Amino acid sequence: MTFPGRFADQLVADQLHTVSLSFLVDNLDVRRGGVGANIAFGMGQLGTRPILVGAAGSDFDEYRAWLDRHGVDTGSVRISEVLHTARFVCTTDADHNQIGSFYTGAMSEARLIELKAVADRVGGLDLVLIGADDPEGMLRHTEECRSRGIPFAADFSQQIARMDGEEIRILLDGATYLFSNEYEKGLIESKTGWTDEEILGKVGHRVTTLGAQGVRIERAGEATIEVGCPEEERKADPTGVGDAFRAGFLSGLAWGVSLERAAQIGCMLATLVIETVGTQEYQLRRVHFMDRFTKAYGHEAAAEVQAHLA
């Protein structure tokens, strides 16, 4: 929501202990989101038919229909009988200050989901990305992946701020992929007490997004892979860019292309998202996608991707 005034003008310095305010807003934008849904949407756009696992409320029907139409398997989403779907509500004033609230809601029931049931339904799982979710659910799903021998990717994202070192150590140990941005990378090392080399020894691949500089992929004893971003046509909204990168990267893995090529796909999809307001408002027009991919990464790279995207 958008408040045309300034929050500061409504606050009385000696009355901050008893605040009771109401802001008359001009605009209300309702956008779909959630890291799991954003990643699954991007993968669906690329045609890889991802399986979304999480918990939502009875108000999920419209969102489910949207995801189903865009190539996402929502058959493993748990529907709560008592709670609404998680959501973030935010009001922004004329100075771009924000007051927001995050409602956890049905997300807390993600801990009740068993991955074996998901695997049995779809005939097995290639890779489970454990993204920001109910913390107990993240721990349960990580332990289940380890015990059942299912490859998993650790992607703490927004939840890293509330997790302690022991939880982070549990969640990343044995991961096939560890995703983070550069700031989160430092936070992981600080909280776990492990050095970069020690973490590389505990995960298969460390994937670090670098904003406008692209992405870096590290493996113990292997040469580092660095991939830059395509040129942006405009910068509209950075929200969901990291989710789009993951969607493209994971789709590349599903296609069986190289890590470098998968990272290029991720960076191209992320560029489309930064040019669009909202996390799922972009359109993946295949000819346009391939033209820009070719310009950024060359004809040889484009030929490999074209075969799968077509």
C-alpha cells in the first residue's frame, strides 16, 4: 500500500509508548510471492514441471490455479484447516519509509509434510531445494533428505537472520548445493564458525549470487566458475531476482547442461525479473529470451539451451 504523506509527521515524540495510528492509503497492489512459489513459477515457465512443497490456507485456491496454469505441480501443497496462507503486508510513505508485518500463518504447518509421501506420489525426487520456510520444517526436510539419500540444496535466504550457528551447520552439511548472496555468505561463515574452505568441504557446490556482477560457483579442488549478467533494458524492481536465478539454474540442472550454462540461464531469467515489477509478472517469450541469451553468452551457449527450451 502507498501512503501519500510522511510517517514522521504522524508520530509525536513523547507519545511513542502509546502509538495508535491509521493511514489512509491511495494504492493497494496485491502480488503473488513466496520463495518456493517464485522459484517453481520460473521453472514452470522454462518447462521443467517443478513440484511445489509447502503449506497454505484455504485461501490458496486462486493462487493454486495460477501456478497450475504456469506449469507447477501443486499436488503436494498442504492445506491448513485453520490458518490463512502466509503473507507480507507493507505500507510505504512518500519518503519510501516502510511499515510492514509478516503473517506466518499456514507456513508453520510445513513441518508436518513428509517428503517420502511427495516422492511416492511423483515417482522419486531428483533434488529437493530447501528454501526459507518454517524453521522446524527446514530442519525436518533436511534430515529426511539425508536419511533417505535424496540430494538437497540448502537455501536459507530470509531465515538466516533468525537461525543460530548450530541450525545452519545442520542445514548445510552434506548439501549438494549451497545458495546465498555475498552478504549471506559472510553471515553463514560468522555464525557457523567455519571458514570458506571448511564449508566447501561440507557441500558439493557453493553458489554465491553477486548482484549486478552475476554469480560465482565454487567446488573444493576445482576451478571457480564465474558468470556475468546480461545487459538490463531497465531496472524496475529487484524483488524476486534471486528466486528467478535459482529457477533458471535448477532448470539447467534438470536439463543436464553444464554448471556454467545453468548459471547463464539463471542470470538471464533474473534479468527478466529485475525489469518487471513483481516476482511473477514477467513473461518468458522464447524468441526474445534466446535473442538476449545469444547476445550475452554467444551462439554456442545459445544452441545448447535452445534445444531444451524449444
